[in-house]
Amino acid sequence: MLFDVTIFPKHLSTAAAVAQQVEAMGFSGLWTAETSHNPFLPLTHAASATQRISIGTGIAVAFPRSPMVVANVAWDLAEQSNGRFILGLGTQVKAHITKRFSTEWSAPVPRLREYIGSLRTIWQAWQTGTPLRYTGEHYRFTFMTPFFSPDPMPYADIPIYIAGVNDGLCRLAGELCQGFHVHPFHTVRYLRERIIPNIEAGAAKAGRTRADVQLACALFVVTGRNADEIQANSILAKSQIAFYASTPSYRAVLDLHGWGDLGTHLNTMIRENRWGELWTEISDDMLDQIAVVAPPDELPYRVRERYDGLLDRVGYYFPFVPQEADKQYLWEQAARAF
């Protein structure tokens, strides 16, 4: 099991130094996410500043970007990092695609299937010089000249991870991808009964096995050096869990445990603008099933114990920020444990 960290550099000028520290501490990988900043740009700095760790997007939102645009930036990052780049893609939900990005929404699983197929067709054309021919319902690529083709390189087989919660995307990952970003809003039971069996089903369809797909997750964790820190971190985790639980896309996790009515209730609270109360609806039992709750010196070992045989790459849901002295001990503990 590998331990990765996620970074959210507010200024690109700091990304290289943060990446160097991640590598120096002995972690295995570094992820960026598409939140308030572009997920690809920090990785150009991280690739130049490191030699060993994997770097990747966890995740970049696929559908607002043409596969050609993503193919190009992924190709450059793979070459710059000497093959250490992982392209992590997510579909997002309809409201974000149509209202935040102002682009079209369609059924995510068949569209992402074409997205992945077109990426690999584009990369193959660049690597081998074969004519570019990809025609699907959502994407069509039939024109590529030498002027617009990058030179072949040793790292053209770029690994693709996709993110998801529900059955269809799990099966798609098993069939077509090298990895799957497990959503932090999950339980061990959901992993065992829904995510892994569907990944195995998709893998079997393609003549592959579960071992061909790495499962990665930035986990909810609750810890603290005293009662006040534990309480504050519990409230933060419960608030985030409640937000995800209110989202219909994640209802399957709730339904598996008989918590479906809670999702409806939380959704109503959000419509009533009762954001500050959401965390009070998450019980300690629910917190224990979704988050790893442990003292700082036990936390990484509890993570490894809970997810042994289930996840291949783990990390914490909060970002790696070297200047945060109150979390430095957590990173040091994780580095020692992993």
C-alpha cells in the first residue's frame, strides 16, 4: 500500500518546493485537484523538481475539455516527468458541467468511455504516425498533420485513472483504466460489496483482473492531540460527510446502510440554507464507518489495517501544506508508517 498526498498550491511559484518536500519525506505520490486552481499547472513544476514520486490529477474534470486538449497536456507531462504522470479524470455532476463550466451534459459513462478511447487513439497516432481515426457519438477526431503531432516518446502508454461512486463508472475503470479514484465518501462495506465487485466485473469483461486496477483514495480522517482538536476535526469531517450525503449522486452509499432518509433530510436542510447545522445530523457511528478515527500516533497504522487488501494508494483528505505546524506531526507519522 502506497501513501500519497494532495497539494493545493495557491501560488504556482511554491509548487516545486512543496513537491520536493513531498519526495524528501518519502511519500509515493503527489496529486492535484480541480478546485479553485487549474490541476495541471502545478504538476509542470512538480515534474521538474522531483525524480521519484508519481504525479497526477486527482481529478481533472473531463467533459469541459476536448480530449485533444487533455491528450496534449498529458503527453507533455508524461514526457517531462519521465513517465511518472497519471491522468486522473472525473465526470463531475450535471449542475457543475452546465452551470459552472457552461458546457453540455450527457450520460457520463458512455461519454467517458469515448473520452478514454479517443485519448488513446490520439496518443497512438502521435506515437506511431498512423492516421488519426476516432468516430463516436460524442467525439470525432479525423485530422492530424505532422505539424501538430508531438514527437514519439518512451512514455506514450499514459495511465488513466477515473473517479466515481456508482456501479457504471466502477465497471468502466475495471474494463479500460489503470486506476480508480475511490470517493472519500464511502465505507468499507461499500468498497467490498459495490466498488470492488463492479471493478472486477469490468476487468473480467476485458480479460483483466482486479490487480490490473489500482484503487486510490484520499480518506476522511479524524485525529487530534487533545480533546479540543479531536472535537474540531470531528465537526469538520461531519460537515463534509453531510454535504456529500445530501448529494443524490452519492445516495447509493446511504442506501446500502439504510441511511437513505438522512440524505433526503440533509438535502432539505441545504435548500433551507442551514449549512451550519449539517454536521449535527451525522452520528458518531456514521463518522466511524466513513472516516478513520484514531490518535495521531496510531492513525496511519489504523488506515493500513482498515484498507489492507482493499486500497492500493491512500492519503488524507486534507492537503499537504508544509507551513501548517499543527499537521506536520501527522505527515511525519504517515511517512514513518508507510
